[in-house]
Amino acid sequence: MTSNWLLPALLVVPLLASVILLVAGRRAESWATWFGVGVQSVGLVLMLGVLAEYKRNMSGSMQLVVDAEWVPELLVHFRLGVDGISLPLIALTSLLGWCAAVYTVRRVPEPGRARALVGLLLLLQVGLLGTFMALDLILFFLFFEVVLAPMWFLIAFWGSGERRRAANTFILYTVLGSVVMLVGFLIVIVKTGSADMVALANGLGEQMSGNAQLAAALLILGGLAVKTPMWPFHTWLPDAHTAAPTVGSVLLAGVLLKMGTYGMVRIVVPTLPDAMVQIAPYLAAFAVIGILYGALASYGQQDLKRVIAFSSVGHMGFVLLGISTLSVVGINAALFGNIAHGIITGLLFFVVGGIKQRTGTTAFASLPRGLYASAPRLGFLLGFAAVASLGMPGLAGFWGEFLSLVGAYHPAVPEHLFYRVMLVLAAVGMVLAAAYFLRVLRRVGQGAASQATMDDVAADEWLSWTPLIALTVVLGLAPVLVFQVTDPAVRMVVESVAGALP
Amino acid sequence: MTAPLVMVVLPAVAAVVGLLLGGMSRAAAATIAVAGPLAALVVAALLAAEQPWDAPIVDAGFHGVLQPFPAATVVDGLAVSVALMVCFVATLVQIYSIGYMKDEPRYSSYAAFISLFTAAMLAVVVAGDLLFLVVGWEVMGLCSYLLIGQNWEQHEARRAAVKAFLVTKVGDIGFIVGVVVLIGTTGTTLIPNAVQAASSDSTVATVASGLILLGVLGKSAQFPLHAWLPDAMAGPSPVSALIHAATMVAAGVYVVARLYPMFLASPEVLTAMAVIACITMLGAAVIALVQSDMKRVLAWSTVSQLAYMVAALAVGSRDAAVFHLLSHAFFKALLFLAAGAVIHAVGSSALRDTGGLRQSMPVTFMTMSIGLLALVGVFPLSGFFSKESVLVAAEHAAEGDEVVAPWVGWLVLVVAVVTIAVTAAYALRLWMLTWVGPRRGEARPIHETPPVMYVPLVLLAVPTLLFGFTALDVGALPTWIQANATQPLATPGALTPGLLTIALSVTALLVGVGVGLRGRWSSGIGDGRSFLARGLGVDAAYDWLAVRPLLVLVRWVTEFDSGVIQRTVSGVGVGTVASGRQLQRTQRGDVQRYVSAALTALIVAVVITLVAVAT
């Protein structure tokens, strides 16, 4: 029990650091980005500490738990912990935060002001990590909200194009979403008298009446669905991505979207199993519509960033499909898909950001052709990330999607035939994904270069991107690295659903 | 790591090194490129020497749905014989490429992608786990896309690469869903176990093999998913030789052979295969007859020959299919490399630019002639024996000795014999237009290719000449393919030619030669734009049935997304923003806007909660 300081430390370090940047004043402008790298590196080391302390053979139960009474009148506890469901996401957040910090050192987007940018990124990190560690509904909600403000500032101040509108749409959607979610939480808390996510998951939530469960589940899912984003609540995403600066897009796609699907597996499925069994087929339908819709819309976009944004709608559709099966394979697939999408889409947005920095645009109409010729390494990375994203077996993107399909063949819920139809439609979505990514490569990568040469990938870019490239390959060849952590925890979740099945 | 895995990893390592060290010298890149498949060839030879193999599944350590990476491998006669062929052809293609791609600025990545392809193909060959198989299967498709698009400055190459990827990917919907069904119903990913379980339930067998067949039609370029292969000739000739003649397109046939007991459990699927094979076999051969481009003749010929293999599988003879797969790999790789040599010398692959090259390119002439004789099926070349084995299999089926109905056997037998005549005609036409008669096209000095290119031709001519004899009773091949097979099938000696089939095929061949000799080909080469030459409108069918409807859907969805949904959601937003404006009157700036939106939302939340809790 000596290492329980690790999780709070992961939150306190970036929080303190952002306070330091706030009080440091103008003189911090010169060292803020390096300071950011330092803090994120400390975070990465702490993360390695968590990995070292984490007992893989006990992945099904909460570890490194911290529990302190906070606002006893409102039943709020400061509870943190980590298990097989959250560990991969916490690790992903630390890693992407570090990558973004390294990238920022030499590439502070317009209009500069590195101190504020780094401070906000660190604050964002607190919210993201906190969301994945929280074991109390109110605490979860608070961290969930902490994320919003820094992201709004990132888009509104460091963005491009219609950044204000995009930032406002983002905030509007997600605030409305989280309000709805909060109402769902409050129903759960009032009906059960507890906000303890572990207790709720271990049978306390099931004691709620069917109607109360259904109401709470619909509200909470609604809020999380906006974040994921599930079709048709996705329209904030393309605008936000198009406007956001590179690091904003990376963290948005890489981590923020996962808060939604994480919340479903962590809270809704085990706490409200009766409702979830009822809702699951509808969730599957929305997921598959998202897969097909995302792919078709992706093909119709005229901007590189919007293509990737819509591809995220499709990929998160596979994650939702996995969850909706309520099966061991499906939920494992969903958690893997979360991680894979975070890594690959993070890399895609980094590369696209690199292209934007060099050409000043992401619109197909004005993008030069022949990136393979003018900047072969950058072109290779674009091709690599695109191929990974279209679900090439042997790279990380494949397993989440494929195993979602396997899960859909034997869903835990009774509507087998319906799920098999969904399975086939989702498989069609995989082909459509190939179509729009090949279109991108044909338009941007291939062709006679209209610009003779372009600066190829620089050293700092390699440093910040290499971990993502490596993980794309490693998890593609050894997905077991994630599954051995998630599987025991997923079995606990599925067990809690088992009682609710007819 | 076990030997079969080592065999897969060696070319993969060559690929990674080639890609990482992109800036190295040509000599270094070439050395690595040849070393990969050559090392794999040595491993394959060692595996072959171990015969008989003790345990068919060498490494089942890491299998199961959530326990990938699933590297279980199968080593039996089927796997080892095909692996030997793959490594042999890949090595020769890499050697040939050193000369053929001499002026290619992107040689290093080109050679690396071929190495990666070799690894993927070997993965398919030795895979003992369905997931391992899927990985190899899809990575092959990726490499095919990359290599067809090698000259991505050219519009044709870009288009052909995308077409190849997407058409095969459409088949892969079936393949992937089929694998999901197989895993889902049998609960295992180990191929022999899954196949055994699936073949005991005819419904499962029909559904799973029917779905997987779709993927096979795409990969092995069978009707109606065949039209990507002729266009794929936009890739360099060595790529066509390896990927689009000898290996990847044969992988579909190989996978059916690997899963064969499951297919045998479903006469319906076998019948469908037979019909598809017959349409493809004859249709492609007729289309080959009017092509104006040397490589496109060979491409349509490949489609037609692959159909012989599929037909053999359909009438119950896995051994005949594998036999023709191997012999076709040798003579068709030889033909493509020889065509590459001609293109190298003439500077064009159009038949209107060739003719009369016999004296100036003697080695290429001799080897290509051998290849064409084998393609036509002249005794005693390999193609004669392997094609005979297909005919014999069809004859057996027609006599009612197999799971399919006798009419299926008759159909295959008749169409296969007719196709022999057409094959003889287009092969003779190609031969005459290339080598005899007057020289057409621009006048320039023609020289034989350098040794680095013609030695591989000679080395491929050896098995093209002799491989057929392995099929005779005394020969090794039947014993080989059967040796320690995980699925013992067919009777020994089934590959030996029969009297009836020899009579039929010789007659057909003579008819074909007669037609070929009477044709006045050089006066009517055409521009390849006639309805027949363009493949009987299949491309237009793709366009009307798939591409256009999809583009309409894309337009609808895109308009819908930027219109309806946006507006609806903005409507919801407007209310909130409007109330925010009230708060904002006394304040200015964006921070305030955020705070006000958040506050409004919070108020709404509290109200809803109070209502919810009160009721």
C-alpha cells in the first residue's frame, strides 16, 4: 500500500505545474515549452511506476486505490483507482500528452503565447487522467468538465479558420451532453444512496427499479454519446477538428473521445445492466449507422482534417458495436479499439498537422500533389497511418474492429439475427474505409509533385511521433499486451450483466 | 521461434531493413532484397528434407480469439511444396528486378515491398490459425496495391492500384465475415480444428465456405471480381510475374485447398465454384484472344488458368488444383518475366510495337516459347500434365465419383477442353506477333537482356520443362501433397493422365493451333478498345452497380450532414446561446460566452434533476 501516492501524483504534478506557469508571468514564455516536456516526462515516469506497481494477475479488481471523504453531505468521496479497463487509457493519455509536449517545443501554433498553451495542455491532462481514475460519480463528472475549458481555449485561441464557431459548437454540445449525464448520475445517486462506482458496479446499481435504471441509463448514455461521438451527435467533431491546432486535434481524437466509451464500460454497463440489455440493440444500430455514415461522409469531404474526423465517427462506431454486444470478446475489442484509434488517429493528426504547417492548408483544392515525391518520409508516414487506420491486419487498427465483429456474432443479448445483420453491415464499412483513405493517398501522396521539395520530417517530429509508430506495429503484432490487462476486468463487467439477461 | 515462422520472418526483416535504410546504396539494397527470399528458400528446403513431418501443427502456443498474435503454423506437403515455389519464384524475381529496375529511383522501397509481400504470402501458406491467415491475406493485398502503384506519377497506375485494392476488398467482406462465422461457430481459430468442426455441419460448412469463396473470387480474380487483374498490369513486369501470376492470385486457390474438407461438405458451394470457374475460364481466354497488349494477354490468360484450378477444386480434386497451381506458377512467372525482357528491349508492351524479335533476343525467345508451349499444354511440358490432371478430375466427377453432381463434371470437362483450343489460339497469336513477321514500331537496335535478367528466365524454364513428370505414378508430387496431410484426400495416382482426356485435349489443341495459324493477326491488332477487348462490359457493371450508387450515397450523406443535422442541432444550440446572450449583455468576450453557456446549462440541469427526483 506504499505506492498509493502514484495516482494522486499523476494529477497533482501537472496541476501544480499549470499553476506555476500561471503565476510565473511573462518571463515563463521562454521556458514554458521545455517545462511542459519536463512535466510530461515526470508524468510518463510516474506512469511507468503505475505499470510497475500494477498487478496484472489482479486486473479484475481496483488497484492503487485512494479514498478520502470529501464532501460528506453530498456523499462525495475523493476516490481514485485503476484496473484493467482504465490502465490502458491512462497510459495512452500520459503518452499522447508527452508526444504533444515534445511537438510543442518547436511548433507553438499562432499566435504564440507558449505559457498559456502549455498551462492549458497540462490542465487538460489533469482532467483526462482524472476522468479515467475517478471512482466516484461526482468526481468523474468534475474531471469530465475540467477537460472542456482548456479544449475550448485551445480551439478558440490557437485554432484556425472558423475557430470561434467551432469552439462554441464544441462547448455547447459537450456541456449539454454532460448536463444530461449529470442528471443521470444524480438519479443513480438518489436512488441508491451511493456515488461509489465500484459498489454501484458490484450490484448496488442493479437494485434500482427497471424504470429508474432505464431513465438513468438513457441520460448517462446520451451524455457519453455526444463525447464519443455517436451518430447523430457527431456534428461538433469535424468542425472542432478542422479548426483545432495540431496538438488539440491529437488529444481530441486520441483521448477526449475515449472518455465517452470508457464511461459506458466503466459506469453504464455494470451499474445499470437491466437497462443496458434493453438498450444494447439500439446502441448497435446507432453504432453501425455511424460506421457507414462516417465512411460515406468521409469520402465526400474536401478537407483532409474533416476526412479524418469523419473516419473517427466510423471507428468509434466499431467501439460502440463492441460495447453493445455486452460480450467478453466485444467489450475487449471495444477497449482495444479505443487504444488503437487513439494511437493511430493521434499519429494521423500529427502528420496532417505537419502537412498543414508546410503547405498552409488541409483543403484538397489547394493541397499540392505528390507528397511521396516532395517529402518521401512524411508521405510514407501519411501512408502508414492511413493504412493502419483503414484496419490493415498486422497493425493495431485491425484487432478492435475484427473482434467487434466476432463479438457481434455471439452477442450476450438475445437478438442474434439482428446482430448478424449489423455484423455484415459493419464489414461493409471496413471496405468503405479503405475507399476514402485510398482517395486521400491518391490525392495527396501520389501524382507528379506540384512542389519540387518540401521539408521532410524533422528530428523533433520523429521524436514525438516514433512512440506512436512503434505502438501501432507492436500492438498490431501483439495485441495480447492489451488484452491480458483488459480481459479480467471485462469479465467482471460481463458477469455483472449476466444476471440481467433473460 | 519455429522453422516455418523463421521462414516468414526472414523476408519480413529484409523488408523492414530495406525501408528503414532507404538511402543506402543500390548494391546493398539489392543484396538485402535477394537475401530475404533466398534465406527463406533455404528454410523451406530444410523443412522439405524433414519429410515426413511429425506434427502437422508445429506451434499452437499462441492461439485463440483474445490471445493473438496467433502464430500457429501448419507444415505438411501442401504447405511445403507451395512454400518452396513461392521462395524460388520470389528469389528469381528479386534477381531479375536488379536489372529490370536499374533506372528506378525508388528501387529500395520497391524491393522492400516485394520482400514484405513474400513474407505475407508465406504467412498464408504456413498459417495454422485463421487470424494469422487473415493477416497474411490482407498484407498481400496491400503490397499488391503498393506495387501496382509503383509508378504513381502515372494516372493509369494510380487508378489500377486503387481498383485492385477495392475490388479484392469487396470480396474480403465475405472472407472476413466467413472467418468470423467459422470462429464463432467452432469456437476455435486453429484451422484444422475449425475445419473439422465446420465440415460436420453442412449448414455451417455452406455458409462459411460460401462467404470465404467471395474472398477467393476477389484474390484469385474469378468472375465477377476478376476485372482488377488486367488493369493491374500497370505495375512493373516482375511484380506481375510474382504477385499477379505465381503467388497472390493463387493464394485464393491455396486457401480453399487448406480449408478443403469444409468445402467438400458443401456440394452447393462446390457447384457454384464450378459454374463460376467455367464462365471465367472460357470468357477470359476469348478476351485474351483480342488483346493488343502483351501483358494484358498474359493477364487474361492468368484469369483463365486460375479458373482451371478453381474448377479442379470444384470437382473434388485438391491435388489437381495444387498441381496446376505449381506448374502454372513456373510457366506464367516465366512468361511475365520474358514479356518484361521484351518490354525492356522494345520500350513498349503494345503488340503493334513488337514482331520479328527472334534473332535479336534468342534466350528470351527460347524461354518464352517454352513457357507458351507449357501454357498450351504440349507434351511433355509441365502444363500438359497439370491440365490433364484437371481434366481427369472432371472426368471422375462426370462419372459420379465425387460429391458434386455428374453434370458439374461434364460441364467442367467440356468447357476445359474448349478452353484448351482457345488457349492454343491466343498463345500462338501472341507468339507470332512477338517473334515472327516484320518488326513493327519504332526502329531502334534491339539487344538481348543482361544475364541478371535472362538467367532467371532459364532457371524458370527448367521446372517448366520437367515439373510435370512429378505427377506420374512413380513421381514424388502426389505422395508429397498427401504426405502427412492434415486432411488425407483423394486417391494416389489421380494426377496421371487418362486416355480419354489426352485424346480430347490433343484434338482441342490441334483445332486451336489451326485457328491460330489461319488468323491474320498482324493486320488486326486493334487498339484494345472494342467491347470484347475491354472485358465484355464488366467494368461498366461495376460502375453502374457499385461505384455510381455509392457516389450518390456519398453525396446524399455529405449534403445531409452539412444541412439537416447541422441545422437541427444548431436549433437546439440557438436556444441556449440566446439565453446566454441575455447574460452576456453586460459582459464582453469569449470567456464570458463560455461561462454563460455553462451556467445556463447547469441551471437547466438542476431544474431537470429537481423534477426527476421529485417524481
